[in-house]
Amino acid sequence: MPDTQRALTDVPEPSPVRRSWGLVALFPLVFFLGPRPAALGGMSTAYVISSVVIVFILLAMLRDVHVDRITARILAVLYVMLALMVASSVWVHTPVNLSTTVYHIAKAVFWVMVMMYATTVGGRVGPDGVVRGLLVSAKIVLLAQLVASADQFLGTGITSYLYSDVKASSALIRATGTVANPNMMAWTALQMTALVLSLGGRARTKYLWTGLGVAMVIASGSRSTLLAMMASVIILGVLNSQQILVARLLRVFLLGAAAMGAVYWFLISYRYQFRYLAELLTVLQGNGFDQINSVRDRYSMWTAGWDLFTSVGGIGKWIIGLGPGSLVTADNNYLYSLVNYGALFLVASVALYIGMAVLLFRKRWLGLGGFAVQYVLLVLIMGYQVETIAGWFYGPPILYIVGLAIGACGREGLPGGQGRLIDGWIIGWSASRQLRRKGGVDPE
């Protein structure tokens, strides 16, 4: 056999590093499935474990850490947000506990760590590994919500040692899954479903996982997320479609009408079994959001938060807020950010998220453009009722996915869906090196 042919046939398989998609799946699994017991800090436990895992793996892959131009820009905004938190902590207008201040600053540090880990792992694993890792983790997380929710409804208490079920209620049909909060479980199910719809293969499989995701949202009893689920499916159906504009608009109308009809039928048919979700009927029947008890409670909370903000004089409060921990909870991302961190932080955070969605949508990396748009759009909309961008839970997943896309595709200058080409280039490059060493002719 000629040397040229022997060199081509003897080329080794791509390095196993390119296939280590487990590094991609690791963070979502730890973040969403990490223990959140009723004791020991509850929700914070999973974030601490996630941070420790990130630090250890980054240290192990220290030589692979690389900050390209796009990553540097995102990290720059995150560091600005961190600096504003620190400045707000130093110059506070109201007494703030030191431990509370550290807790808030650690949140911004965690965001930076997630971004660094994601870009490093994305560049190490490659596009195919990223897609596989995200798909596997999304399906495992969805199945875990099913198992934990079933346990909470049955009252066996098996999963309660790991995951707090304090906010769960079998009477109201409100499950908290593995994240100790019904609204967060609903958001988890929604975004894991969106990942499967964006990256999954056969349509039949997508329908199966979508059905499981919808079931988990219903099991959570989250009314706003049920509406968000409809919006997400419609957005993905339109943005991921290859049809012309007129066909897309028709698709929006048909999907929207079908989704609204299905939800309305479900609420009418099972309003006595799902009493918490059934409160949506008051809105769908034109009676207004203020007829829902939790909305009235939020109005009172927002009024109290705004009164606290306006009670302090000076222009400084608009720039860097009243200091971390001044407003413990607001159930409103914008009010929470303004009072605690100031308007500069609020503007920077919103701009960052919009920029990340535009980046992935324009580049079409890994086919996640539609996913990023629906994630950021829903985060901004739902920010009126929960601390999304400024919180611990809602921000890290999209930072992670954007970082993976930049690491896997951004450095290569590749559009989405080019993962297999990379492995081909690796094989070709290896063959060329072997030929040069043997004095052969480069196949190119």
C-alpha cells in the first residue's frame, strides 16, 4: 500500500477529549439536581456545589482556558455589574448586613465563573459534544422533575431528604421538583423542553419530551409559566422554521390559536382538580389580573419597595441603589435591581441579555438562536413578577449556553450545525502531519 494511502487509513480517531460531552452535561445536572434540602441553606447549597465543581474543573483544564474577543466583552459587562455591586456595598444609604453583602457579590462572581467554565468546556469538547451534552442533561433533568414531583404528590418523602418540599402541595397540585420552588420547577421544565425542541432529532421524540415538559409545568401549578410555555413553543416554531415569512405568520396564528384553545379547554375541564391554575380563567374571561390573589400581594410588595426607594434622598440612589440587601425580595426584577444595585446595573444587565440573544440568533451557532431569543424574551417579560436577571437561578443557564456556543463555534468562526466538519478537519490535519513526517505529498 502506498505511503499516502497508508497514512490516510492509519489516521487515529479524533481525540476522546472532543467527545467528552459529560463535561457539558455536568453543570446543568449539578445546578438543577444538586441538593436543596429544607435545612443547610436550602437553595444556596446547589450554588455552592456548582461553584466548587467549576473551580476544580477549571483548575484541571487551566491550560485550555481561553478568552476570545466575544467572551471578553460579555465578561467585561459582568465585571461592570460586579463593580457596581461592590460600589453599592461600600456606599450604602441604609444599614446592610456584611454577610448579606457578601452573598450578593458572590452572585456576580458566580456568573463570571459560569461564563468562564462554559467557554472553556465548549472549546474543549466541540459543537457535537456540546449538543449531545445539552440534550442528555435536558432529558435527565426533565425525568428528575417527574420522579421528584411524583414523590411529592404521593407523599412518600423519599426525595425530601435532598429536595425541600416545603412549598409543595398535593391538595393544590403544586410540585417543587428538584429545585424547591414550584415556579422554578416550571421554568426548568419549560427551558429543558425548549432545548430538546431546538436540538432534538425526530419529531416523534420531540413531541414526547414536549408532552412531559407541559405535564411538569401543569404539575407545578405555575400560571405564568403555563402561558410562557405556549409562547416558547410558538417562538421556537417560527424562528426555527425554514418557511417564508407569510407561512411563518400563518404558523404563528395557528399555533397560537391551538395553544390557547388547548389551555382553555384544560382549565374548564379540570378547574376543580387544578384550582390554582384555574385562576387563569378569570384573566382569559376578561376579568383582569387583579382578581388573582398573588397579583394583589405583589402590588403591595411593589408599593412597599418603591416607598423604600423614594424615602431616601439624593441622586446616588439612582446610580448605585441603596445597597445589596436593602430590599430582600420584590417579586420584580426591575424594582429589585433598582433598589439594591441602581439604574446602571439594571441597564447593563438588560443590555447584556439582549446582546447575547442577538448574538446567538445572528450567528445561528449550534441551532440555538431561537432558544436564546425565547429565553431572554421570557426572562425580560417574567421579570415583572420574579427576580430573573438579578437572581441566582434564572441567569446562569443562558450564560452557560451562550458560553458553550462561543467556545465551540465562535473561535472556529463556524455557523451552527458544523460540528462534524471540525472532526473532519482534525482527521485531515492529522493525516497531513503524518505525510509530512514521512516525506509524502499533502492530500490537499
